[in-house]
Amino acid sequence: MHRDDFPMLRQDIIYLDNGATSLKPQCVIDKMTDYYENYSANAHRGDYDISYKVDLEYENTRDLVKDFIGAKRKEEIVFTSGTTDSLNLIVNGFFSGLLEAGDEIILTKTEHASNVMPWFRVAGETGAIIKYIPLDDNNFVTLDNLKKVVTPKTKVISLAEITNVVGDIRPIKEITKFAHERDIFVVVDGAQSVPHIKTNVSDTDVDFLAFSAHKMCGPTGVGVLYAKYELMQNIEPMNLGGGMNESFDAPDKMVLKEVPTRFEAGTPNISGVIGLGEAIKYLNKVGMDKISAYEKNLRSYLIEKLVSIPHIDILNIEADSGIVAFNVDGLFSEDVAYYLNKYGICVRAGSHCAKLTKDVLGVANSIRVSLYFYNTESEIDSLVELLKDKDKIMKEMF
Amino acid sequence: MDKELAREVILENFQHPVNKSEVMGSDYQKVNTRNPNCIDNIDLYIKFNNDKIEDIHFLGEACAISTASTSVMIKNLIGKTIKEAKEYINNFYAMCDEEEYDDTLLKEGLAFQDIYKQSNRKHCATLPYKGILKALEEYENK
Ligand SMILES: Cc1ncc(COP(=O)(O)O)c(C=O)c1O
């Protein structure tokens, strides 16, 4: 759907690496260019017209994000540089002050590095303990399995709504309900879910949500941290400086601005934030429900074709998202990606930044196809045709 | 080396590499070698005997070119003195860098003679050599 909106699709490529980053529609590119060409002033500073327009556009994105994820107030939306930045802010600015020795942090082994490493460090610093939810036969998370690891010492559960290799959609609402009955915080890594399925934080009731603009038709270098308003006061800003203070007279006399501005020190990524706003408008126009339904169908189409190829081993047949990970029997994933690249097909090979995942999948590396709404059945046909012939792969992989 | 033969050598050494197994024991020195821009990851296990390389094994996950290159390197280095090994390694690098080299020394290593044409695969062919150089340096500084 909507292929004409994407300048990159005029090239002779088949882009199947949307989990890494999505393509950008013309309207987002134009919106950012418009800022640079017509009102490229700083935000929250000037007392002149074009700077005022910057403020309007910048804050308008905050409203758009709020509605897009179903938040209650715009103050709950903090602009960051991406999911990684958002997760680090929440771990270091909120949980590092709260965790004590023996407290438990619950993760899963299929999380992205950005939702593991900050927790590893804070565990090291505080003496908190990392535990993992056991995964079921499909490597999915279930509420029953979560119950097996939660104890009175559990303080936080941090997990992706959709993981970037297994691609399962986690039951976030049930998990959060269970967690909140026990005063456990829930942090959601929305990097792979917010771009693909409808998100409603008021419905799921999660405490924190992190995601990136660049995976949802927006620009690189911008992301969002959503935090419940009542928790925001307790997040320590990681960066101090311009734009986030009311006054500073002495070390013990620093007055910070209100949330969320106090978390956005320094000149922000203005064009990026404005671009994110346009991306959200665009996704709303396409329709999030349509996007997820379309991707689900496309995935089934791909799976159906792949299962009939005997030398292909699919690692996540049952998952519901647009992510399909597989290997070609006896071949190294990077060689297969290299072969596909000769035909203009872009897929990712490797561990996909989820290095703990090898413990559950039994393999460290795989080829990952990640779909978005502009991919087509005919693109999948081309991919499958190239994968069918193992001799050809072996002949052309180096 | 003829192009078809080169392909066969690479494929054969990828599918049936020599000495692909972990070796435990204090007489083996272990080095890890990888490249920053790809996922190849190889451990080399090297046994020195005075100034000789007595044995090399390897284990890891790597692409066809890296794996084949490791297998070929192992065949060519076992039994060599450190001095001979260095001469071989220098010639292999010279070949990959399109410089002058002695083609009588390289044997199956010649299968990689066209690798300079694929600049993004050169680091695959030289990956095991990076590892062995690290091991030699460690051994000599002991
Ligand atoms: C599940 C998941 N979490 C976090 C990230 C990190 O996102 P970013 O690189 O935009 O910070 C990614 C992106 O690859 C991801 O897939």
C-alpha cells in the first residue's frame, strides 16, 4: 500500500529491513525541509515570529504523540534521541534511585541490547538481581510464566511489546494488571510495536513506554519516552543545562522547569521532532489498524511460501508481527544476505542486537525479514524465488 | 589460480574445514578474532613448540570466505617456523592488498587472489590472519 509516497521505492530495491529502520514518506521529508528553509530558528528562545512558529510546531508534535499512543496529558511525552536514550533515561533517572540490593528486575532473553544493558549496569551498581521470564515453546511470553518469576522482591518488569527477532506480541495489558496489583512497575520497549500496532497506554496502563521515530516513517535521532504524569516528578534529569532550568545561583540553588521540559536540556532535534509529528499524521491517515492487518496477511503469505522450502529453517513461525527470522541449512546468514543483496534485496543478518536470544533460539545468527505496509506480495515472491534454489545461493554467495 | 578452481577451494574449505573444533589444554593459546562491521567471530587455538607452530584449531561462526580462509591458513601454517609463518602471512596480505607477492608460497591461499575486487569481503579473507598475528605477538612477548 501507499508505495508512491516513498521516494526510496523509486529505486530498484526490495527493502525488507524495516525492523532496523523504516523508509520515509515524501511528506515527512518535505516537512523537515520546510523547517530548514522557512523557519529554522531555535525553540523556546526567540521573541520573534519564526521562533514562535518553531514552538508551535514542536509542541504540536507532543500533542500528536499524546493522541497517537493514547496518553492522558501532553506533559507525559518527553522527546529523546530514540528508544535507547529513553530506556537509559528511565533506568538511570528513575530506577537507579529506587532499586536496592536484592530487588528484582524482570526481563526476557529476547530483549534488544538497549533493554538489557542499562539494567545490567544498574543491577551492578545497586545489587539488584536480573531475572528472566521463562519462554514457552514458541519463545513467547505468557502471563503464567511471568507469575513463576515474580516475587515480593520484584520491583520492575521491562519488556518489549514486540521483540525484534522472535516478533511475538506480548500481552502487555494483562502483564501490567498483574504487576500493578503487586506494586511492580512496567517499562515497555515499544520500538517494534508502536510503528506497527495500535498503542494505547491508558488502556494497557503501562508506566513507561520508549520508542523511536525512525522506525515509524519518521527521521533518525528522535524518540519518545512516555511516563505516567505522577511518576515523572520522580525522574531525575540526566542532562542539565540550557532550556530546562528556571534559575541557577549556586550548587544548592538550581530550580528546574516543569516536566517534561526539564528532561529536554539543550537545543533539541527540532527538525526531527517536527518530522515525527508529520510521520504520525501520515500513519494516522494510512490507519494503524489497516497497517497491522495488512502486515499480518503479508506475513502469512511469506510463511506459507517459506515452509515449503526444505532447506529453510524458520525460527518464529507462530509470531504475529511482520518479523520473520530464518536460516538456510548449512549456510551462514551473512552469506545469504550478501547473495540477496546482489538482487537488490535488503535483509538483515546477524544477532540483531539481541545477543541473549541465542540461548533460546539455539542459534546466534539468522536472517531477518521485517515487513512494513509498503511491502508487497510480489516482493515476497522475488525473495522466495531466490531462496528456493540452494545451489544458486551457494554459487553466488561469495 | 583458475576462477572455477578458486570457487571450489573456497566452497570445499567452507563446507569441510580442517580442525574445526575447540581444544582445551594449557599448551594451546586461544585468541579471538572478529571484524567491527560483520558478525564473523572466530576463536583460534594455537600450539607453539619453541619456534614452531605445531597445531592450530578453530571454532566460531563465520561466513564462507572467513571460514574457508581460516581452514586454508591452518593447513598452510601447521609445521612452519614462526619466521616462515610470518613470511606466508605477509605474502597473503600483499596478495589481498594488490601488492607484489610470492605466489609459490600461498598454495590454496591463492583461491583468494581476486578478493581485492570485493573490497567489502577483503576483511573476511584476512580475519584469521588478524587472529594469528595477535597470537604470534602474544607468544613472542611472553
Ligand atoms: C526492540 C528494540 N528495542 C530497542 C531498539 C533500539 O532503538 P534505537 O536504535 O532507535 O534506539 C530497537 C532497534 O533496533 C529494537 O528493535
